[in-house]
Amino acid sequence: MPGLKDVKDKIEGVSKTSQITKAMNMVASAKLRGAQEKMESFRPYSEKFAEAMKDLSGGMKDSNLPLMEVREVKSVEIVVVTSDRGLCGSFNAHIITTVTKLMWQYESEGKKVSFVTVGNKAKQGLKKTGKIRASYGDIMGTFQMFNAREISQGVIANFVSGKSDQVDLVYGKFHSVAVQKPEVEELLPIKPVEKEGGAEQSKAGVSGAYLYEPEPDEIMEVLLPLYVNVEVYHAMIEVGASEHAARMTAMDNATNACKDIIADLTQLYNKARQSAITGELMDIVGGAEALKG
């Protein structure tokens, strides 16, 4: 059985750890409020932008726009968005696992794979593959739209030059404070969306036809790069909120684990103390009996 001092030192150490994890939980909770508000205010913009793109792209099968060029897929670039810091449970690990499985799938089909990593954890998790083309680290804490623009411009240039035939976007999507799941989206090429139920919509008095000034092709030429910027920025916002939620949950679990450890160590300390007291009493009784003899 360990000595009283050893057990007492362990209890003190775990108590200090519990204080740290509790403080980190409170910090993550405070940061989550701001990140969640930012994410929720940007989601409607992103959704409306996507709706406008779908309407504009409907029927544009013969478009000469570079970002809508569909070609035989020989090489795939995957943009991976994670957090810069750890201590957020298995949040980043799930994203890296999803990306790794996706890489194996493409390579089994004979396709070449490259990565663009956003966040230090993505770079660390995929460094051993040797397939990282570009890396953006230490930006997830203070990122702005210009960061997303810089990332998307590099991805677009690589796609237009023919070095990649398809671009996927993988990030951690925020569903709730308790649930954050990896999301996989095809970023490039941007494929036209077929308009559905045209006759039925006309009967119902709802028309999907609009007149555009200038022509849709000219508008799309400007909007397509902006659409890629918005998608990358949206992924970064989702990861920002998911990171704080995952860290808050992880630190809460760590604090509860510390409480359980302290309870077990306290019980062990009491047993050791009782054993020591019993030993001392036995020595006293034994000495008294010896004197009587």
C-alpha cells in the first residue's frame, strides 16, 4: 500500500488538474457563444448564395466557364479544415480518419491525391502521407474572409491549370454542442443543377424563370470564384464553432474524471491512514504486553 504522503501528493495534483480543466471549460463555453452566433448569422447568407448559384447554373450544360469544366478525374485535391489547437476530444481525429479513408478510396480507383490543409492539426495528421501541396496554420483563431480568399485562390489556380480535376472540401460540421461530425463536399467543378418540376411549378403559379442583366454566363464568371470563397469560409466558421463545443465537452468530461480519481484516492488515503494507525496501536499494545511480562 502506498504511503500517506504519496497519496496526498496525488490528490493535490489531481485537484490542481481539475481546476485547470474547469477553467478551460469556462473559457471554451464563452468562446463558443461568439463562434456560434457568427456561424448562425453566416449560414443564411451561405444558403441563399447557394440557391442563387443553383438558379443561375440551371441549364448551363455548354458553359465555357473554367470552374464548371467537368473532365475525367485523374487527380483529386482535398481541402481539409481542422482546428489549430488540441484538447478537444476526438474532433480532429475524426476528420483526419474521414480524409484518410477518402484518400484510400481515390487511390484504389487509380487517382492521384493531394491535400491543402487548413489548421495545424490537419498538417500534423497528414504530414506522413507526403501529399500536402499547401498548408495554412495558426489562422483558425483569428481568421477573416481574406484568409478564405487566399486559400480558395490557390485551389482555383491549381484546378484551372489542370493539376487537379476535382476538389473536395472536408471539415467538421456543427450540429449541436454535443454533436460535431465530419462533412465531405465536392467543391470543384461546380456542376449545373437541373431545374425540377417546371410544369408543376407553372400550374401552381410559381415560375423559376428570371431575366438577368448582364447574361448569366457573365454573372457566373464573377460569382463562381466568390462562391468558392464563401464555401471555404463557411467551412472554417463551422470548424471554429465545433472546436469550442468539442473542447467544452472534453474539459467537462476531464473535470468529472478528476472528481472520480480524487474520490478513489481519498478512499485509498483513508485506508492507508487507518492501516498506519492500526499498526501504531499494535506496537503500543505489544510494548505494554512486553512490559507486563
